[in-house]
Amino acid sequence: MRDSVRWLGLACGLLAATVFAGESCRIGFDIGSSGIRAGVSDSSVTTRTDIDFIGPLLAGGGLDETATIAALRELPKQGGFPTDCVRVGGGFSAWRIALREDPDKLAGILARIEAASGVAVLVLPQNVEGRYGYFAARQLLGDKLKTSHVLDIGGGSMQIAGEHWSFGDDLGQKLWHRALCEKVRMTSICVLQPMSVADLAAARTLLAEKLEGVRAALPPPVSMTAISPPVTRGVLPAVERLFGKDAGHDAIQRARLTAAIGETAELTLEETEKRFAIPEKYAMYLLSDMLLVEGVLQATGGEALQVSEIDLTNVPGLLADDHAFAWSGHYGCYLQRLHQAGVAAYASDPQRCGDPASVVRTVQP
């Protein structure tokens, strides 16, 4: 799914620094493709647990409802969070996939989760995820963030997020690897390496098609800082191992990356692990990650990618999102709209829940 939308910002109250009158505090849950992270307003404490949501979903299973409820109950206790907080969760790539596959089933799961845990879980649009990512990166990096955008590659989704404009797609590490397997190996699960010249050409063509909306979505000039482990612990160390560090800076030059792709494509997976001295979990996806980064640079017209690893979560953005927390008091209405309008339910107006026509009306500037 592609979603490149200008920030609504003030229109939805998104990323405002205030808490609703009457709220003692907020707890936000970042429910990603690989786990859940929780935080509370007025505190920097974050608790987390690993749950593989995307793997079972792609294998034809479903979301782990039992593990989700247990985590939503336990994570606030682990952090010593107050018990009287309003609780909202943001469901991202895996939850968007589940919504597309079976809206009725997901609505039932969400209703049971809320009844058992007190957490209103929203399925958030791709552009909202991008806003949260940039908000958190700006908080963590401050003046060290010198680029117009951050590149965040998760397990299920990929975001090029900026202050005013963003682009996102279901091109996270695992989903892109799966799409590449289907394209060049005709199966959803595969070991890509070694890849021929023809395989690489097919991969680049596929990625160019998936990223064709980037230039229209992101007015130039676009510069990026990669902030997530697929780049910081995989692609960057591999390129530096081949060519050395780039003039004392943590950066990846596109020309070097293209050359590294050519060398890596000739190796087996076992040879890749030995050649780059990286763990199997990074070696498995290294070549597909390299191709993804190269494609993003190509799509944005960039010649270099800055790199700065941070412990990025969507928790700060969610905690500051007044519009998301407004749904906590109208969650039955939200689930009804989710069934009717899909992911667009988030942007509709919770104050108009009594209006049958309001499902198609979104908060406007």
C-alpha cells in the first residue's frame, strides 16, 4: 500500500504537546511487526517485548491475540506506569495487512483485545506512521539530524519521513525480501543468493515500480538519514568492509553501494556471513536490503545516505497524538468505521460518531 500525504499536523492535533483535560496520563503502545513497545506520558521509560506478528500472518496464520493481550497488560506493570492512564495502541504494517485480508476478523480481535486489556488499538495509516517516525527521530537526534528526511526500514513497512512530506510503503525488510523471492525465485520463501545479472535487473525493475510515487510525493531536494538496523548493522558495515569508511563519516555512497551489490550477489549465504562477519539474521537479508537502499537513493535522486542508529519507536508520536487518543472514548464507533472505511477510519472525526454519514468525513484543516 502506498500512502504519500502531506502532514495534517494542526488539523488533527497530531503531535501536539498537550494532554486532554481530565486525562491523568497516557500510555501508548507501538505494535509493530516484530513486537510491542510501551511508554507513558512525562517519562522516558520504554518497556518492550518481542512478538512475531508478520511471520505467522504471511504464512497464512493470524495475529497472536493471546500474546498481544498479555503484553498489553504486563508492559505497563514492568515500567511501573500509573494504573489510571488512558491507553491507546497503534497497529502498523502487520495490522494493516490483517485489515486488508479480513476486516470482520480483525474487528473482532480488536474488540476482544480492548475488552481484556483496556487498550484501544487503532490501525494507523502509513503516512501517520511516517509522521511518528520523523517526530521521534527529531527528538532523539536534535541538531544532529542534518537531512530533510529519515529512512526507517522496519520488518513490514518502509518510511521516508520528513517534517512536511512523507512516503511510505509495505517495503519493510521481510516484505521486500518476500516480494523479491516471488519475483526471481517464484516462491515466497527463499535464499536469494547467488543472484545473476538478470536477477538483479529484475529486482531493480520491480523496486522502481514500487517506488515510482516517491518523486511526486517528496518535493526535491531530498536528503536522508537511515536510522534502523537493516542499514546501520547490515548495509553500512558491509559497504565499509569492502571499501573502508567514507571520509570519517557514517554514510553510504550510492556508487559504492552499487559496487557492493555486484560483489555480494555472487556469494552464497554462507560466504556472505564469512565475508562480512555479520550475524545470519542480517546476512539473510543483506542483499535485498542493499537493493532496497539503492532503489530509494535512485528514487529520491540521492548520491549518499547518512546513517545514524537510534532506538526509534512510534511511542512518542502516539503519546502526542490527540486525535488518536480521542478515539479511546469512542472505540465502538471506531471499530464500526474500521469495518466500513478501513484504515481511513483513523482520520474521521470521533466527535461525529452519532452522524451516520460521518464515516466519510475526515478532520479538515
